[in-house]
Amino acid sequence: MLRNALHITAAALLWIVFVYYWSIVLRRPMSADTKTALVTLSVLTAASIAFLTAWVFHNVRIHRTMNRRKTRRGVALDVRHDFLGRRIVMDPPAALKRSSYIEVEIVRSFLPGDPFERKIFRPRTSSGVKS
């Protein structure tokens, strides 16, 4: 409770200082450069407000016209190749799921004029770590 009161007091004091400094600035005579800066800032502020308002209405329109998704979209995974284009070879998925450890091996094969790599997944019953 005290923390919130301190935050509110600090914010109010900072706004008072802000208004005081702007009152000092506004009492000074305006030059042509000051007017140009104020017009530029006003135009940029209005453009930002217009863009954000249009963006919000656009998103609201999309939300109203589309059905809400109840589930995740299905992703079609190509399990024949990994992200580097290597061919994937694996033992049956059920055996891999049951295994505590899975060994992954990259095997390079060279066909005449066409080298390629295979990524092989095999289940292992122990980690192979010697103690």
C-alpha cells in the first residue's frame, strides 16, 4: 500500500515538473524553427494515432470474421529429411520412444558423382558412459 502511494506521489510530482517546464517554454517567443518543429511533431503524432487506430480496427475485423481456433494447427513434418537435407533413417518409432537413450549417427555415403549423408537414429539400452 505504501509502495503504491509512493509511486502515485512520484508520478504526480514528475507531471507537475513536466507542466512547469512546458509553461516556461511556452512563455518564450516562438521562432520559425520552433513552429516547424511543433508542426512536424503534431503531424507525426496524428499519423501515429491514425495508423494505430486503423491497425486496431483491422485486427478487430479479422477477429470477428474468422472462426476462433479451438486447437493447434496441424504441421506436416517431412520426417524423411532433416533441416540440412540429410536423409533420416530410424528404427521403429515405438522402439525409440521406449528407449532411455537414442544414438544418432551421421553416415556419409558416396555414390558416383553424388555424395550424400544419412542421419541414423538407433535405440540404446545404456548411455555408453564408462564410470
